[in-house]
Amino acid sequence: MMQRLIVTGGCGFIGSNFILHMIKKYPSYKIVNVDNLTYSGNLNNLNEIEKDEMYSFVKENICSPKMANIIQERDIVINFAAESHVDNSIKDSSAFIETNVLGTYNLLETARKNMAKLFVQISTDEVYGSLNFDGRSSKETDSLNPSSPYSASKAAAEMICLGNIKTFKQPIIITRSSNNFGPYQFPEKVLPLFVTNILEGKKLPLYGDGKNIRDWIYVKDNCDAIDFIIHNGLLGEIYNICGKNELNNLNLTKQVLKQMGVGKEFIEYVKDRPGHDLRYSLDCSKINSLGWYPKTNFQESLKETIIWYRNNSHWWRPLK
């Protein structure tokens, strides 16, 4: 029996990379991409497969009751659809509540009533809140302590998932990944912003003193991990997905500058973001115990990412 995947937010950064990963690895899977094409959704991300008979696109809002006509019995639903830019959530959180909370709720209820085989909620390490510089990493059993309207909306979506797991025994898995980078990332995010700014001869706006630490994972590794969890994860569980590449923002910036052959004069220190978390770090021993580890080297992945943006200015210039 043919397996159908319903990928919401499939025209976004991680969603489009996931679709490309899955359609190449599983040619017998039918992939339905559902995206409302908001500002960060881009159909051009999937030009290479748009005519593939196992791929189809549906323009729809995940809050719409029309999702009941899309999700079918035995489907696997992977929910990438989200508003995700923290700065935007600070300016106005309404879209984040609508999409990340109400949209997830609508998808969950539709998947439950239509007897979907599995629902995978794509979340973030930001739900844990800020860690100190003490070397400790967040575990799946830790309490959630979000610091921004964005991370609060993602934590709320997770709570609805957990409620459905306990009340309805709904087949759900939650993933929490660290900061993704790679091709097709909207240039409002730090790495594509910095790379494209250098290509345009512009300064790199670095928040505060640049000491805030993030763990970085190549988007292709995250997609591989989600694929692994769909096929090997346990229902009702939460899995951290990390790259084990912790860097403070200043060192990350210096690595970009070095790889692109420019100097520190490109750095422009700017006023820090309100509620800016000091450090994110994930303990990934749970998914590691199942046999998954990241496959790529950070330096090589960063190099590949920079090359991609150099070679695809036709993709990012209109977005800036």
C-alpha cells in the first residue's frame, strides 16, 4: 500500500529540504505539500520536483477546515508550518498564536478524526529557554521555559500534542532541533543574512556582545533525523535533534568572515534583542541510543552553504 506524507509548510526552509530528502530516498512515497505561501514560503525551493508524479502541492492555511479534505486515513502528517522569526514575534505575536497554536490544534484534530497513522510535530530547542554557561544540556524531560512569543507559541503547540497523546492515545512524536542552516533559508535568519550581506558589501548586525551560544545543525542532518524518527521513533515520545556544534554568535560570525575572505570591519554591533537567551544546548543521547547521529562536518556544511548562496543570488536577492 502506498504511503502518503502530508508535509505542512513544505515551501519553507526545513520543509522544502525535507521533501527533497524524502522524494529522493523513497520514490514509492506520495508526498503532498500543503503551504499557505506566506512571505517565507517559496515554491521555487521545489522547482526540481514540481513535475514528479509522486509530488503534489496544495495551497492552504493549516487553520482552515479544508484540511479535513486533505488528510486521509493512514497518512503521516509532518507539521513544519510555523511562524518562526523571533524578532517578528516580539513586534507582533498574533500571527504566531494563529499559526503555531491554533493551526497545530486544527491539524491535530483533523489527523485524529481522520485516523492518520502518525503526526510529527516539528518544534525547537527554544522551548527550553535559556541555559547558563555551565556545560549542561537540555533533556527531553526538562520543564519548558520559553522566553519569546515565538518559543511560547511552539511550547503551547507541544502541550496540545501531549494532551492528545494522553487523552486520545493519538500517535504523535515531537522533535526539538537546534538552529538549522543550509540552502533555501529565508535571508532574515542570521547565517543567510550574514552571508548575503557580505556578498552585497553590507555590514553584519551582531546583537549585543555576540556571546550568546547556539548549537548548529545542517538542515540535511535534521531532515535525515526526522526521517529516522518517522521510521524508528516510539509513539508519544519527544526527541532532541542536535549537531553538537555549539558556538557563540561572535565566533560564528568570525567563521563566516574567514570562509568568505573578509575582515572584522564587516561586523556592526547593534542593540541586543529583548529577552535574548544566553545559551541553547541539547542532550541528544535519546536519539543517539536509537542509532542516529549527524553525518556532516560543520566546517564543510558551512562552506557548502556559503557556496550555495554565492551561486543562487537569483533566489535570495528578490527576497531581500
